[in-house]
Amino acid sequence: MLILVLLVAGGLIFGSFIDALTWRIHEQSLWYKKKKGAKVPRELSMLHGRSMCQSCKHVLQPWDLVPLFSWVFLQGRCRYCDARISWQSPVIEIIMGLLYVGSYLLWPTALHGLGLMQFCFWLAFLVGFAALADYDLRWYILPDRIVYPLVGLAIVEGVLAAVLFHTGWQSLLGSVWGILIASGIFYVLYQVSDGAWIGGGDVKLGLVIGILLGGPMLSLLLLFIASMLGTLVSVPLLMFGKAKRSTLIPFGPFLIAATVILELFGSYSVTWFSH
């Protein structure tokens, strides 16, 4: 029971962190464009800046920062300027709490040794994936500042698994296949369409996902499931006039959702599709 409580608390805390992270990265990118590379103000720094209201920029106090509960207590408004606090903040916090607990309950391997290490890495990946999904939904881009650290994290996990748990060259070969399929297909689509069908960020995200999933079968399933999810969302939007054929619908969140599904249910998926 204690582990579930800790996972919920951790998910809520990281969900709050994600909202601040994506907003600061976006504000920094706007600053770079406006000031042509000038040094970012201290208050926008992730390392040195204090938590602030995104509307009035007032520094928030600790009691304003309790994940989910502060938003409910303040009725979704800033204590200092009465501006509405984005509904995305509590939603991300709740989703992260559910993802952390769900991953623990549905983790496909025993939580010791290699399985425990992979689970701990997975919790870190979920933070990056949620940040990417949030950023892509809001601003239609997958920022390198989040993608590249995830690539490095995936490589570190693969190396540690090979060195500490002797997963062998077959595991590394599987990651290579995953990269070739997940990222390679996206790269071809990106080049053929000159970026009209798929973005460069999706190609880079494919590197992370390819390393994580490993092997051709899961990577092909990833593309299939992500495309199906995209279709299930896009078609109703078009039917009810909420979107047009020219409306931009980011593909990154569907890739990330498919990755979560395959990470937790990959073995069952492969068995089902094999039959």
C-alpha cells in the first residue's frame, strides 16, 4: 500500500514539474527569438527561477504549489491576480499519478534485478514523454531539449542492462532494429513529404522509442497502434466539424500513447498479432 501512495505522490509532483517545465521551455524559446540569443532572465531558468504565476509572474508560495490540492483550493485561479490557472496542470498531475500506479500494477516483469532497473528508468521516461506530449499538443513541436536527454537516457539504460545484467548483443541488435524501423520510416516520410506528413521531432522521438522497444515486431506495432489512435481521434473531429483537413493534429502524443501501451502490454500484443 505504501508503494502505491508514494507512486501517486510522485506522479502528482512530477506532473506539476512537467507543467512548469514545458511553460519555461516555451517562454525561453520565445525569448531567444525576440532577443536574438540574449541571455535568458533568471526567473525563466529551470535551475534558478522560482515558481511563478504564468499570468502575473508573481512568485508562488509553498502552499500554492501543492499538486492538485492547491488548484482545487484556489478554485483554479491565481491567488494574486485572479487569472485562471490552466486546466492542463491538474490534468497532467492526475495522468502522471495514474501512469505511475498503472505502470507498477501492470509491469510485465518481476520488480527485482533487471526488471526493477527498467521500471525505475521507465518512471523517468514517463516524465519526459508526458512533457513532450503536453508541449506538442500546445505548440505543435517536440523540443530537442526534451528529446535528446531521453535519447541519452535510453542509451544509458541499454548499456547498463548489457553490462550489469548481461543482456547480450541480441538486446543491442534489437534496439538497432527498433531505431531503423521506428525512426527510419519516419525519416523517409519526412524527407519524401518535405515535412508535410510528419515532423522532424517525430523522427528524433523515434530514436528513443526504437531503443526502448527494441526489435522489429514491437516497432511495427508501434506505428500501427499510433496510426489507429490518430485515426480514432481525427475522424470524429472531422465529422463533427471540430477540425478541417488542413487542421494540424500533432502525432507525437499518439506515438507516446502507443509506446506506453506496448511497454506494458507488448508481450501480449505480439502474441495476439502473431495469431
